[in-house]
Amino acid sequence: MYDDEEEHFQNMFAKDKGIKKPEQSKSHRSKIEPDKGEGVPHHALPKMLFPKFDGSHQKIWIDNCCNYFSIYNVPERLWVSSATMHLEGNAAKWYQAYKQTHTMISWLTFCLAMEQQFGADDYRNALTELIDLRQSGTVEDYTTKFEQLQFDITMHSCHYDDLFFTSHYVSGLKDEIRAVVEPQVPTTVHRAALIARIQQKVLDRGKHKYQKAPILTKPTTQLRTETKPNPASGTLWRDRQLRDYRKANGLCYTCGEKFEPGHNEVCSKRTKPHSNALVVNDLDR
């Protein structure tokens, strides 16, 4: 009895023994479960250049390197060699000096050394500049500078909330703009910057409205009075000097010789008086 049942059990499954079950397509399996342990095919990736590093923004550069290694499935043993081939300027010189005293450099050790050399003071400097930042130009320039420092801080630490940045942003605005933004109690920097830009436009319109056009006045040309020398005045001065000299020395005013009684009759340069006589004849009478 048991043999018959066992034979019947085997025959039931033996009916489908020669039938091959259809296999699920690869695309169908990928929709159900993720592809484990397989990267993106290289022929499907666009060509991307490896990021270069010149000593600035070290944290961003390391993050870009990790993304590149992940996309192209670069083995971990080649990470340091691949990254150091793309150092430039002072960063390349620093690594040449660093590897002389360090052997068997791992990726973690390399990243820590890079952060210590090029990014040790970035966080502290950004925090100090943000606290001391004050608006000196337009709202747009102030907002751009403030957001740069804000991103530098949050890139190193995520413990600062929106209230911290918003309060420092409002306190750094000009007095005439802060007086309008502060009563609105903004909760984000974006909201405070929006109100500040509106107030800036209002102030600019008020300045253009009440600003009077300058009155153009013609330049007054000064009349140049040229004093021409009077020839008669020079001659008169000399005559006076000559007269005073002859008077002081007892000389004749006319000829310059010694003046004595009766000199007027014999002076050669003095004009002598003469009288004109009118003779009337008989015919005229």
C-alpha cells in the first residue's frame, strides 16, 4: 500500500518534469529588488574629470573625490594615488613634503592630514566673520556675503538653527532697514532678506522722489583787467625827481646850472616873454 502511494506521489511530480519554467527577465528582477554589488556600466556613464584641489575648500574636494570613486568603482587601494595626482599649487608641494615622513598612507589618514593642513581654521574664521559682519553697501551684497559665511559654518557644524543665523542677519543691517525688518520677527534668513530688499527699494524711491535736480549755473568768467602802464606817469615822476634835486642843490629848474640873481635873463633854455604890437594904418582905420 505504501509502495503504491509512493509511486503515485512520484508520478504526480513527474508529469511536469520535462516542462521548463519560464525565467523572469533581468529588467523585471531589477524592479523588485535592487542590484546588489553591481555598479553602473562604464559605457553608460558620461566622461567626468577628476576634481582638482589647490588648497581651498578642502571638505568639498574630499566629498567630490568620494563621489568619483563610488561612480567609477575605483578600488580603495588606489584612492590616495588617484587623489594626489590632481593636487595643484601649494597642495601638491605639501603632499611631496608630507609623504617623505609618512609611509603606507591610508585614505582616512590622508583626509585627516588634509583637513589639519588646509581646513583647520575655516570653521572658526567663518563664525567670527559672520558675527562681525555689518551692512555697508546694498542689501544684495550683504545677503550674498552672509549666506556664504552661513554655508561655511553649517558645512562644518549642524548645531546652529535658523534663529541663530536670522538674529545675526537682522542685527547686521543698516539702522533704517533694521527698524522695519525687526518688528516683522522673521524666522529664517530668506524671509528677513526679502523684507530687507523691499525696504531698500522703498528708501531708494523716496530718495529719487525728493531729490531735487541740481541747478546748472554758468561759470562766471572773471574779467581780466590788464593795467597798461601810462607813459605820462613815468615822465612826470622823473620830472619831479629832477626838480627836487635841482631845488636842493640850488640849481636852475630849466637848465640845471647854478642859480644866481639875474640868471633868468641869461638862461638859455628859459622861454623869454615877448610882446606883440598891433599897428593900425590909416587905410584900416
